[in-house]
Amino acid sequence: MSKRFIGLLAILFSVSAMAQDLDVAVKKDYDEHLGGLFDYFHRNPELSSVEHETARRMALELSLAGFDVTEGVGGTGVVAMLENGAGPLVMMRADMDGLPVEEKSGLANASRAQQKDPITGNMVYTMHACGHDVHITSLVGTARQMVARKDEWKGTLMLVVQPAEERVLGARAMRDDDIWGRFGTPDYALAFHVSSNDVAGIINVSEGSPYAGADTVDIIIHGVGAHGASPHRGKDPIVLGSQIVLALQTLVARELPPRDPGVVTVGSFHSGTKHNIISDEAHLQLTVRNTSMETRELLLSGIKRIAENMGRVAGLPEDMLPEVIVSNESVPPTINDAALARRLKQAWSEAMGDEAVVDIPPTGMGAEDFPFFTVNPNITSVYWEIGGTPQADFEAEAAGGPPVPSHHSPLFKISPEPAVMAGVESTVVALMELMSDR
């Protein structure tokens, strides 16, 4: 038997032993600590940019685990560092904000928390309606497991607790606060999201783009006001706006290659005050989604071209053409490094079983602000999903029972134990793959 073969057997045995040990250790930690921590976070969600108590609790948990913790990064963000010899700097991120939604899940630990909305100033109910409580609980579990296994890995581990993902502000704010200059630029960046669309406990990883890029676009349409009985005396912005809405649909249907996904949705159309008055202005609000920077450019340039030229068709002078405004809340698409995704997929399959790892393409064009951590400079990264809904719930839905609630729904719920455990185990396996001392 060759030395190389013996070496491979030893590695496979060590992977199997680590996986079994990890599963037992994470289950014990969930029973003794993480389950109660999840319950605390679920009952006490906080809105984007005002996650003060959540950040304080996360800082305490990570500090007690043995990390060097810095608070107030990019607002309420937390960065926890653990140096463990020479090796790569690897970042793992978890977002922590909730949503202004009143929970109606019927769960015993349903949130009844209220908070002043920083946007409106109104008191609103708050809820973890997107599963960020799973993310931060799993991050604490990951920290505790990595400290317990310090003799098995080398390098520097950076755990990032990010605010304001729901408003796509937090990652950009932490970058603006010089997170890389203060703590180092990662060699690898990792993150996951729990998903109610996937069976609890599975790992769903893509070699492409798991989340779309998103742009918020406003179109201001100028017109000439007139009496509704004398439309020839004005330039009707509602008619022009309607023509623009219809023409925009040709961008995806006739200009984007059929195998390239893209979305142009007009979510709001406002104009006018009374039945018999032709307004002098209309306002369209759009969301634009893409999975590549090339698609983004095609869609945004097409929107501008269509809006302006439809203004010319309507006979508007050059100084009154529709204005296209792209918000700075835009986010680029989340694009996994294909080679790293394959590497981690193999590591997860070996450690957690082939049946636990899937590659189910996304059916929607949801967006994420994680890419602000992975571009300029480009950092090798992978973003995966963890299943959060029991198989029995999907079977009940298929049999005519209640549908599985979507994210951001007041009915949203996650099965916490398998989701948190899979979050911890998949993260630790990924970190060990990148930082292993073997």
C-alpha cells in the first residue's frame, strides 16, 4: 500500500471523525446555549441601523468566546478577530437587522417588540421576518467551535456582524468606515442565508450568482398642465408615462439575451390631483435586477434611452425630457467564485453527506448587500443557503395544506434547531477547509 494512499485514507478518516465530533458538539452547544440565544434574538428584533442591543449582545457573546471585539464599525457593526498563527485571513459575515413587520406566525416565542422606525419616526412592530436571528446565532456557535478547535487550524478569523442589510446600507457603511484598513483585507469572504424555500438543514450552493444585483431607479416625467377638456393645450405626462412603462418591457423581452436573467419592474406611478386636470409631472419608481454587470449596463442604459426618446416622440423640448435617476442604494450581484464553490461543496459533502448538499437555482431575483465586501478589491467569496423549513411542511403544502410562508411575511417562520446547527456546521467545515493545519 503506497504512502500516498495511506495519506489519503488518513485524511478521509480525519474528515469523517471531525464531522461526527462536530455534529455532537454543535448539538450539545445548541441544547445548552444556542437555542436560548436564538430565542432571545427572535423575541427582540431591531430595525436597520438601530440594532443597538443586538450588537451589544453579539459583542458580549463573541468576546466571551475569546475574540478581540470592536464595536461601532459602520454604525452598529461589530468586528471580532481571532489570530491563530500564520495563515489566511478569512471573513465570515452575519447580518442582524429585523423588519418593520408585526409577527403573526403563532409561535410561542413570536416577537411582540416595538421600536421607533428611524425612517418614519413612528412606533412599529418589529420581526425577524427574514431569518437574520439564525445568522447571528450561528455566528456565535461558529466562534465557540473555532476556539475549541484552535489546534486544528492556522490563520486569522474575522467575524463580521453587519447592520442594515434590509436597507442595503450596512456593508457599504462598514467599508466606508475602513474595515479593511483597520482589520486587514480578507483572503476569503463567506456568508450564508437561511431559506424557507429549502428543506431544513440542507446546504444549497451555486457556482454562479445566488443573489441578483438591484438598482432603484426614478423617472421624473415633465409635462405641460392643461384642462382635461382641452388636452391639445398641454403635454400629458400620464400618457407619456404609460408609453414609457410599456416600452420598458421590451428591454428584457427583446434586448436581453433569453438565457440572461433580468427584471425591470415599475412599482409605482404617481401623477395628478383631480379628474379634469392634466398634471405637469409624473413620477415612476422602478426596481431593476441583474446577475451580471453587463446586464446591469444594458438595462440602465436602455431605461435612459427609452425614457428620453419617448419624451422626444411626445414633442417635448430637450430641456424637458424625462429625467432618469439611479439611487446610490444600488447593489451589485452576488457572484460566487466557481472554483471555491466546488471546493467547499466537496468539503461539505465529505463532512455532512452528499444528500445534505444541493444546487437548486434561485427562482427569484432577490438582492443582497454582501457584494460590497467582495468588490474593490475583488475578494474570493462564496455565499450559500441553509434550509429552514421541515420536509413535513412542504408535504402538507403539496397536499393542499397551508403554503410555506415566504421571507418578509408576517407568517414567516424557521425551524431553528436544524437551521442553526447546519449554519454552524457548514461554516466550521468551510473555515477548516480554508484554514486547516493538516
